[in-house]
Amino acid sequence: MAIEWSAEAGEFHLRNDLISYVVRVLENDWLGHVYFGSALAEGKSYGHLIPQEFFGFSNRLGEPVPLEYPSGGSGDYRIPAVSIELSDGSGVLDLRYKSHRIVQGKPATPGLPSTYVEVGGEAETLEVILADDIARLQVQLLYTIYRDRPVIVRSARIINSGSVSVIIRGAMSASLDLPDSDWQLISLSGEWARECHVERLALRPGRQSVSSTRGASGAQHNPFVVLARPETTEASGEAIGLGLAYSGNFVAEAEVEPFGTARLRTGINPDGFSWVLEPDAEFATPEAILAYSAAGLGELSDAYHRLFRERMVRGSWRDRARPVVINNWEATYFDFDEPKLLAIATAAKEMGIELFVLDDGWFGRRNDDTTSLGDWQVNLAKLPDGLDSLARKVEALGMRFGIWIEPEMVSRSSDLFAEHPDWTIGIPSRPRTEGRTQYVLDMSRPEVVDHLFEVLSKVLGSAPISYVKWDMNRTLTEPFSPTLPAWRQGEFLHRHILGVYKLYDRLTKAFPGILFESCASGGGRFDPGMLAFAPQGWASDDTDAIERIKIQWGTSMAYPINSISAHVSAVPNHQVGRITPLATRAAVAYFGVFGYELDPTAMSAEERAAITDQVAFYKQWRELFQRGRFLRLRSPFEGDRDEAAWMTVAEDGRSAIAAHYQILSRPNPGPKRLRLRGLDGTASYRVSIWPSVGDSDGVPIGPAILGGDELMAAGIVLESSRESAGGGDFRSRLYVLEAL
Ligand code: DGJ
């Protein structure tokens, strides 16, 4: 890996064995974009890729000059990377190359989550300074390339070197000009309980974007998009990924202009955002993470999985096996007491489950969702012996103990609100909008962050707590803080999310042994930024196995499997009323951080025995499930949408587990095969079906010893028509492969 600078050509070439990213100082000192894609030879200039006769910098306005950090108002009419209002009210910038330096490693982004290196030689960073001498403004562009990842991490810092304030109206983390627009935009979109559904639409002239204005990244769109060629599949074709390490309002947008080029950008959503930049002050954007694959979406996801797992997640839990949990939410909701919880924990322990999570309702006077958020003292009416006593009893069973918190919120009916009504977000002259009968605390105020740190530290230090589920159950309204002057209110939502990060940072550092899980009514804030604090997230409140296939498939486009919490719940399912076999519920949840969300004391002995087997199976293969290479095989969003398949394969290819889900039963189907990927083509594998309750077990699938070449080229024979006809809906089958 290296960053080459050719002074003669005025060209930077960021290169490793997988990718090249080429940037060039154009004749007028604008910073031009030359190339992003598969690795190109070093020691050469690629400047001719920007056709000078076309991009003549003459008076031909509107020409699509490919730029690294474009601004509007002087002939570039596409979506800008940066918009600044200067002190005279004008908004035109002319950013020209001034200097650069190349440094080992990677600098952190102040106050924001960022990817990192452990040793300097792992990555190199190019810092380019652009400046507008009239505006007296500098922009520092940062580009990091890792030694062995097809990834470029970008961010920008805006520096006011003048003597008067300016207003940032928009500052993207990255902007990428592509020479053609023959791409499809893939987004992960949805709503509560159906997060991260894969949408794929061809780019067309004009702008196509996904964004959030909700104060959180949101369940509606994830801050992660992909551009894929029309022919790109999971296993072949070009794809460019663009993720944003940010948990607040974001935009990810593509624009096709009349010459047919495309511009892609991501960053803080300029809608509702502004930032007053005083003399000498600097504004840092969040990081954008670009990745490239010439071999399909699977390889692109693999790059993100590895980066996020290895260099975004931090702390003692990064590399540790994640425990199998049981969470009491769907088992009890708010209706519990200590004996009930201990009965669940005891039954769970007997089935091999390792950690008991006490969800919402353990604090204040909270018996429903109308009260007590903010009052982080144990509810003695429900738990008269306190949290410590319960946690110790759970530990005495041989399990670990975890709790649910929702730090950023306050109920109108709470002691905290009575004491500090002004800590709540809202505009003093207007009523505040309630959501789930709660308000949001103003995290831009340091005293609010300090208070939460203090009270939550007290809770986390008061009992043997090994795990925290950090929830966030409403979006933001009336964005305003009385602590900010009128002209700074546009800063509020960003300042708020910086406060959220501050609290996360302080708590995770103060309690390094605790495993944090992020949550926002399920996947309402499942984004790359959160992974810097919470190694895993609750991907959706929807625990139905069939819905989860789609949600986990979509989430896995960007996020590693060991960041996706997935629980088996009771039937009929609480979100959709569907009845699925217990085996299928587990067969979906295995491909995540596995757990349960049900009342085992209400289950039959047979079901409990099946769960005991499931837990043992997961533990046996935990390393493979949590850290294997995850490959999507058959999409629930394509074809007849009545089946899906995916697999995980060990780094060395010696073991793998594939899952096939027959979502709806087909009448009289023909013989079907499923081609696997990622195996060792020279190895022979023992292939066994993993049996469990509710499945048609033990049906022979041909020879039990099959070659990796055959499994990948010809495939596994899935099932016979006899089985399929009588098997019913929602069936699943797991194939365990072990190389001989
Ligand atoms: C929303 C979460 O996603 C659920 O899992 C649960 O923790 C509830 N909140 C509790 O209020």
C-alpha cells in the first residue's frame, strides 16, 4: 500500500493490491477526481482520463468537471460538497490546491466515531489543503487507504482562516464524480419492524437520495448505499459502497447530469443544518467509508464486515465470543417481578443460555410506557430487593446479567422532568410533541450529559452488570436549544448527536467490561457510527423469522453478522401473528448474535429440549456464525420471493454452514439445487443436515461426502418433491460442512 505523489503530473495515487483512487491537481489548481476502482499500475500518470479538450475550463458553464470537493455558484450546477455563506451574504467558493502531506496511520475525527489503525503501517493518510483566498477559508480533505482493504475512508475539515465568521450551510464527508451513470442505486430502506429492506433502482437523470431529518439515522433509510452495475450480482460485477459513520441526520445522494456522468455524495443532511464557523475555528465532518468490488455485492459486504468488525468496533468485546442471551421483553413486557424473572433465568440456564437481560420497566414507577424515563433508580415495588440482589441471584445460577436503559429520554411523568423541564428539547413558545409519551433530553447541554453519566454510572456500578441494551425510542421534533443563540440553532441536531456520542464514549470507557448493544425501537439507529461504541445492535423489533430473513439480509449488506442481534421468540409472533416452526426461528437467528426473547416457563418440555439442542449447536459453531465470512446466496427480495439462502464459511474454508429457507411451500416442485460459495474447491466436505424440531429431519441428501468443487459448481440438492409437497410453509434446513 502506498500513496504516491507525482509532483510533475500533480497526481496522487492511493493504491493497494485491491484498489486505486487517483486524484489530480488540475491546471487551474482545482482538485480533480480521476479514478476509483480496481488497482492500477503504480508509477504512471492517469491524468489523460480527464479529457482536457472537453473540460476546457473555458466559459463553457455546466461542464461536468470531475472534482473532489465541489461547490456551487460558479459553473458547477451539480450537488455540491460544500456550501458556505460568507460574511457578505455571498455563497461562492473557489477552492484551489495549496499543499498536502502524507502521514502514516490514520487520525481520529474529534468527537465523532471513526475507523482506526492499531499499528501505523496498516494505513496511510493523505491530507490535502484546498483554500479560497478571497473567502479566507481552508478545506482539509483526508483520505485513508488501508494496506489490505478495498476501502478509502474520507472526511473533510473546514477551517476559517479569516477574521469574520462564516456559516457552513452544508459540508459533505465525501463527494465522488463518476464518468458514467450506468449504475443502480441500492439502499436499505423500510420502517419500524421492517428495517433494511433492499431497494435497487437504476440511476436516472436528476437526483436520487435517501436521507434522514429525524435526529437519528432512522429505520427509514440506512446511511449506507451501494452503486451496482445493472448486471452486478452477489458474486460478480462492479459495486461501489458508500457508508457514513454518523447516527444523526444524513444524506446519501446520487445525481446524473445531462452529459451522463454521476456524482455521489454523503454527509450530514444540509436540510435544517447550519454551523457558524468563527475565525480560527474548524468544523470536522463525520467519516465516509467508500469501498469498491469488481466481484459483486458479496465481496463488497465482506470488505465492510471486516472493516467494521476489526477497525470500527473497539474495546474488550471486539474479538470476544458474544454470549447467548435471553431477554424478558416479549416474555413479560412491563409485567414482572423478581420471582418471574428468576424463573425465566433458571429455565434459560438449564437450556444453556448464558446471559439474562432485564429489559424496560425495572426503574422509577414504570409499569407501562407513560412514565419514569430519566429516573434511573430501581423500581422497588417490582424488585423489592433491588437490582444488585437480582443480578447476584442470576449470577448464582451461573449466568451473566444485563439491563436495558434509554438514557436520552425523559417522561413527562418523572422526577427528572419535574426537576429539569428545561433539559427537554423543545421551543419554549410552542408545545412539545410527545412520542411514545416521552420527550428527548437536550444532549447538546454538557450538564445533561454529565448528569446522565453520573446517574447511569451509579446504576452500572451498583450491581454485577455485564451487558447494557441502550435504547432510543422516538425521533426528534422541535429541534431547538435555549442554550444556543438564534443564529446557531441550525447547529443543534449535530450538537445533540455529539452529546450522545460523548455519553456513549464516557460510559463505555468507564465500564470497559460491559458489552453494549445499541437499539432504537429496533433498527432505528443501526449505523456505522454506533458500532464505534456498541459492538452489536438490535436490528429490529420484528422477531418473526420470515420477516427477519429480509431484515438480516439487508442489514448484512453493510454490517457484520456479529453486530446483528437476532432472537428466537414465541409464536404466534407478536409483530405479525405468524406461526413458524421453532427450528426455522433458530435457523434464522443463528446468523446473528443469537438469543431468545420468550418465556421458557410457558413452553413444553419438548420445546425446551429443542432449545437446549439449539443453544448447544450455536455454541459449537459460534466462532463460525459470529466471525465467519457471510455470503448471501438466494435473495428474499428477488425471484418468486418464496425462498432464501445464505451461508457462513470459516476464514480457512474448512467449515461452513449454509441455510436454505423455503418460505412458502410449492406445489409439486421440480428438483432444486443450491450452489454454495467460498469453499475450498480442492477439499472434500462431510455434509450433514442439522436436525431439529419441526423440520423433516434426517432425509438423505445424496452422498454425505461431497467435493468443494461440486458444492460450488453444481450445488447441493435441496429437497425432494415428496418432502416439499407435504412440508408446509416456513421450512428451513441447515447444512453443516466440515472438510475432511
Ligand atoms: C424498543 C426495543 O426495540 C424493544 O426491544 C424493547 O426494548 C422496548 N423498546 C422496550 O421499551
